[in-house]
Amino acid sequence: MKWWKNKEMSDSNKLTQQDEKLTTEEILEKYDRESTYRRNLGKWKWVVLILAVGLTIFHLFTGYRGAFEARIQGPIHLGTALGLIFLLYPVKKGLHRKQKGIPWYDVVLAIISLGVGYYNVIFYEELVTERIVFGYTTPDFIVATLGVLLVLEAARRCVGLPIVIVSSVAILYALYGNLIPTKLFAHRGFSWDTLVTDLYLTTKGIYSTPIQVSSTFIFLFLFFGVMLIRTGVGQFFNDIAFAITGRFTGGQAKAAVVASALQGMVSGSSVANTVGSGSFTIPMMKKAGYKPEFAAAAEASASTGGQIMPPIMGAAAFIMASYTNIPYSQIMIIAIIPAILYFLGVFLGVHFESKKIGIVGAPKETLPKAKKLMLERGYLLLPLIVIFYTLLTGKTPMRAALLAILVSFLVSLVRKDTRMSLKSMVGALEEGARVALPVIAACASAGIIVGVVVQTGLGGRIADGIIALGGGSLILTLFFTMIACLILGMGLPTTANYVVTATMAAPALILGLDVPVLAAHMFVFYFGIVADITPPVCLAAYAGAGLARANPFSTGVTATKLATAAYIIPFIFVINPQMLLIDYEIPFLTISVITAIIGMIGISTAMVGFFIRRTFIWERIILFAAGLSLVSPSIYFGAAGVIALLAILFIQSRRPKENIQSPTVSLS
């Protein structure tokens, strides 16, 4: 044990020495591939500006008039994005700050990308009429081959190598599936010409649902997030979080959780959320007396939940709406209870940890006043209110996002420091395109996987394999599906992870075990997200550790403990779909929510090791079992859980109170 502790301290010291001089921006670049774009563009900056601004204006225009046909909207969206990716992202990570200007070969790749992308637009009529009758031509085969290869290279540059590996394996499977000895997964195999033309010149592959959703809904919502941040809403969320929770036990950490939940309403990136709000909250938590690992873990676990926080959930939620044929407005509503339970679980973990180590709240006079904040800056919430209202009144997500963008612009005019000049407006349009590039690349790569899965029938075969592995047991099948999502999530971004698992794993739950469609898709969606804080590869936790100068692996383990609820909630709403408002009755739904909350108290106390007193091992085991019993829909299990919790509460109340020395609190 001493060896392990010494090794951990040594690793932590190494990390501190490596990251001590890194800025917040450099930490973000280290752990977030999306942030490794070129800053020094030289003479090409005007080309990038024109392409980026043009792409954003195109989406604003189609948001107003309605999207073009998928074979026109998608290629314009993807072709322009590919050109920008090769201009902005270097061939190797780390060159983005070293290179001055853009090398000639990336300019060539950008030009080819634009040509290949717009090929589908220019020859649209021929591709949808003549080619169906007479077959594809040699130029078609060349363009399709280039298109697939360029998508893979673009994804490697701005998303990472894992998604390229998965997509490449899918292509190899499509080509050589006839060589697989196992009958379950063998298929006849495709020729290269047939495969690439289906993947690139039709809507069966790259231009399938993921890129269609990206080219309509997702881009506009990402741009809305950019506009909202420019209004100063981020600092407002931090201030209001401290005003609400700062004076209570562990107020600094609780404020971080609340602020991250609010930030998550407008940003769908776990790492970006962690670095963005963590640069402010993590130093505050450390000054309050929390260990660096805990401060980083609290921020990472809360920031990761941002992708499940309405109204603007992660990009995968919009794809879920298309896959399930359920309006996004409805998905947004049914996600509210699980999101509240997630953040409540992290909040409870922070509370009991604070009680355990004796961290009190900050003096009331040092905190901002909630009433004053709302009077002075409450108008910043208006765009969020508008997007909620427009979605709930039945308007399309495109129209809702467009209206919210307009309101965000008007809101920015209220204060002089956020008022947008012509230059800042152009900058916002450019940033809107840039933040969308990794999502576009991920959706295009995921489309390759979807195309192969659908054309080869691999999805059905994998679903059969998962059911067979689970032996017909719902819990075992859910467990194996969870493991698959977490493993894929180590390398794939959430959007691609969801697309893959929704195509291959969700059908096993829906067709084989009669799980409601929405519950199955939400299950894989959730576990794709929490992969960001699940060791050994937990990028959000690593980013938080970089800010806190903490050991990254210990931070990941602590984040997993704090977010234990995230690993249990998906099982809850599959076993008890009322939590997703599926065939619910208000009395039973109310009881289910209350017992789930009480159950999470039991689970949090077990993970932290503190209830009203420090817990013994046997008490932690009972508390954890009681918590699991309470989140079960069974009345008998719930009653047993309540009795067990009350018993531990009574036993601990009879025990002498520990003398805990409170750390010094500082907000300066």
C-alpha cells in the first residue's frame, strides 16, 4: 500500500512539474483535440474567414427558409467544413502553434475537399436520375474514394485516431466480411466501387442521418451557444451559483456543481465545460480546503453532465430525435428528471464529502446577492426562455435556434462591454463555424459506420450476440451494453459513440428484451457521455486534473465516485420507464422520484464514507445496498431500503460526534 501511495505521489509530482506553466488554453489543447487548431494562418486567414462566415450564414439562411434537399444541404455543409478543417488543423498534433501560415499540401487538400464536397451539388440531377439507371462513372468512383479518405483524415486531425480506426475496421469488414469464419458475423462482402459510391454518393452512408441532423439542427444550436457566451452569461451563471449555495456547507464545491449545470445548458462539451468553469471554480475549491483531486473531480463530473442538461443537450440528442422519430422538444422534457437526478447525485457527494472534512460555507457578506444579480443581469436568461418556449409550442428546432440567436444578439446590446460591433459579429460568425467542425467530422465518420452496419446487416448480428451473451437477462444485457458504451467512449466523441451504439446495441434492448425505444436510446446516450469521467481514459477528469495540478487517475476515480448516480440512473429508467415520462401516472412517478432521491443519499454516503458520522465498512455496505433498493421500482425493496437507512441513522446518532477541524475558507 505504501508503494502505491508513493507511486501516486510521484506521478502527481511529475504532472505538477509538467503542467505548472501551462495556461488554461494550453491545458484545453492538451486534453481536447478539438482545440488544437492553427492560430497563425498568415495570408490564408482571409480565406478561412470567408469560408467560415459563409458557412454560418448559409445555415442561418436555411434555418430561415428551410433546409435544402439532403443531397444538397449535406454536401455544402460537409464540403465547406472539410476545406476549413484542412486549413485549420495541421497534419500532426502540436504543429498548430509552431507552423507559421498554412503549408501548401493542406491548401491542396482543402481545395480538393471543396471540389469533392460540391461535386454532389453540381451533379445532383445526374446522380439522382441517370446514375440509378446507367450506373456510376469513373469520375464518380474517384470522387467517392477521395471523399471517404478525406473524411477519415479530417476526423483524425480534429477528433482523433480512435474514430478513424473504428471507421476503417467497418470498411474492411464490408469489403472482406466473406472471409470471417464465424457464421454469425460473416457476409458476402462488397466491391470497393460499390461500397464507396454507396457511402459517399447516396444518403446511405456519410450523408445519412448524423450529417443530415448536423447540417440542420446541430450547427445552429452550436452557434447559439457561441452567441450566448458572448453575452457574458458564463460569469452570470458562476455568480448566481455562488449566491445560491456559497454560504452553505461546502458552498464552493456546490457552487461549482450548480454553475456547471447552468453552463451545460448552453455547451455540450465535457472538456470545454470543465476547463471553462473549472479555471474559476477549481482554485476556489482548493483555497476552501479541498484536495486538488477532489476539486478537479467535482468540476469534471458536474461539467460532464452538461450534455444531458436541457434545453441544449449534446449533439447526439438531436440525432436521437431523428433515430427515434420523437421530437426534440419531447426528448428535452423527458431528459429533465434524469438530469436533475444526475446533478443531485454529484451535489450530494460534494455535500457529504464537505461534512466529512469539515468545510463550511463562505461568509455571507463575501458572496454576491442573488436578488441584485437577477435585477441587474437576469435578462441574460431570456434567450434560454425563448428557446424553451418556442420548442414547447411546436416550432421546429431550426426555427427555435434561429429565434434564440436573434434574441441573444439583442441581449448583447444591453451592456456596453458585451455590445457587438461589426468586427465582433464577424468574429462570432467565424467562431460558430469553427466550433462545429469537430462535430461535423465526427458525424461524417459515424455515417461511414452506419452505412456499413446497415448494408451488411451487422447491427442485427451484434444485437443477437449481445442478447446471447446476456443469456436473456435484462440486467446482464444492460451491463454488457454499458461496458460497450464505456469502451467506445474512451476513444470516440459522444456523438459518434451514440451513433454506433444506437445502431448496434440499442436494437438488442428494443427487439430482444422489449425495452421502450426511448429508454434504450437514452441508456446508450448516457453511458457514452459518462465515459468522459470513467478511468482509464477520462478526458474531462484529466483536464480538471491539469487545472488543479492533481493526479489524473486519482481524479478520474474520485469523479466516478461522485457521479455514481450517472451509472445507476440509466438502469433506473430502463427498469422503470415512468422516470422518462413513458406511460406514467403522477402518484407513482412522484413516489419513484422521491425514493430515487433517498436512494442516492444512501449511495452517496456509502461512496464518500460519511452520513452524519464517519461510516464503518459494514455501514457503507448497508448504505449502498439500501440505496440500490430504493432506486428499484419494487415497493418491498424500497421499504427495506428505508428501514436500513433509518437503522444506520439511529446507530450513528448514538455515536459520539467527531471533532472535525474546519479548513480556512478564502474567496480571495
